[in-house]
Amino acid sequence: MPLPSALSQLSIPVIGAPLFIIAQPDLVIAQCKAGIVGAFPALNARPVEILDEWLTRIKSELAQAAKDHPERPIAPFAVNQIVHSSNDRLQHDVDLCVKHQVPIVITSLRPPGEVVEAVHSYGGLVFHDVISVRHAQKAIEMGVDGLILVCAGAGGHAGLMSPFALIAEVRKFWDGLLILSGAMSKGEHVVAALAMGADMAYMGTRFIASKEAIASPEYKQSLVDSSASDIIYSNLFTGVHGNYLRSSILQAGFDPDNLPQAEKNTMNFGNTSSKAWRDIWGAGQSVSGIESVDSVKEIVDRMVREFQQAQSRLTAYN
């Protein structure tokens, strides 16, 4: 489907996934200036009062960039909201999104009915993370504007379905915006996502290995050094299944090949002294395509070239 008008200023149809702890204004602004949607979790703004400051800064710098460089695509930004009883900031953070008229709100976990109503009040868009057909149907019932299909190989909290299967099943009943997540890091992956029936690609891990991300140098280098086989799928660390780097699990004193199971949907950090995301590093199988730590602009510029080259190769077959 044609992208919504709010997404008309893109250099490539990509959303930078909201990275817990790691995504802060410098990364988001760099992504938007490079022409992809930059996103961050509201919970990254700590203490809670900082969120107002972050939103003010992001809006101001992007407005100035658009004024200074009208010839460049300056993408909108997004804020991720965790819709769960454990998030006691949700109402406060949604109210700030309304105050600042955040263009896109990305919701995770439970169906986001109350968030949809609030964001639609000023004309914003709501995209919801889903890992199954059942989750997709519930989100659609809540009136979301787009679905983010979090498929096998995605970093952080992820599902196990093949993108081929999940896109095919969701497209049977949804002709709206589809954003695909799962093991993508290059421009040709975006072309493949579009060919499968998605409208946009969703990438997180690739941008952890960027100069603007606040991840530690060790975390970034581990992404460069790792391969897809180094990604471990477990629910131990937060109560929800996700993908993590083997090296960080070993450093925390666990055997990555023999991890116990957490109780379903406990939404805690497990019975460990090492906290998920800070010490247990989230990552997707897209580490297979990460060869260096670069600036966001370098990453996106390369991705655009790869995207165009892949399109040309496909055209040659017609």
C-alpha cells in the first residue's frame, strides 16, 4: 500500500527500532536526518521528567534540519510505549506524546486501545508489535494504523514465525501498513521485505553498532564479531522470549546452551544479578551482516545504495 503522508520524507522505507537503554536523542535525530524513522522507548528517559526535554529537543532539531536543508528527506520520529501493567509511567508518557503530537507511537505487548485513542486525537499514527496472527487480529480490533511483524531472528523480544509465513497469513485479512522485523541489516533485505508484501523494514541491531548509539564499545564490537549462530533465544532474563548475544550470557555466568525457563509472562529480569539489556545484550541474527561500527549516516547511505542495486538486479530479470 502507499505509505501514509507522514512517511513521505524517507530516503529508504526503514524504521530504526526503539532500542531499550541504547536509543536516545542523538541516535534518533541522526536516523531521522539520514532519512529513516528514528525511534526510542519512552522508558529510556529517566527520570521521568526528562522525556519532556527529549521530545522538545528532537522536534526542535528536526524542524531546524528541515529548514536548513529543504532538499533532504527528514524523516519523522517515533516513541515506543510498553503497554503492560508493570509500566506505571504509561499514562504520563502517553500524555506527553499527545502534548508534543509525536508523529508515530509504537506499542508493544498488550493491545493498545487507550493509546490508539489518545494518539488519534491529534492525527498521530500507532504501529503495534505482533508475533502471531492472533496478536495481529487483536491489534487491528484496537484500531492501529500499522502492524510490525516481529519474526524469527529479530533482536530483543521476538517471535519464531518465518516472515514468509506470517506476512502471507496476515495479508489474508489486513491490507494496511505492514512493517517487517527480523534479521535485516542491508538494503537488499529491504527490497526482499517489500517483495514479500511488507511496506517497510524494521531494523534495530544494525544501529546498535553505530557511533551515535550509547552501547558500550564491547557491546558494539561483539556485534561485529558475532554470527547468527551466536544468538540465543530465551525468556529467562525478562519473562518474555527474546534474542541475546551468546558472549554476554557467558560473561554473566550462565551456560547459554542450558538456560532455565522463566515463568510465563513474569516480566521481570529473572533471578539474576545481571540485568537484561544492560548486561545481557539483545541482538538479532542480523549480526551476520554487521562488519563495522559506523555513523548512522554511513549506514543509511550504504543501505540506500544496496537498495538501489538490488532493485536494478530485479529489473534485469523483467
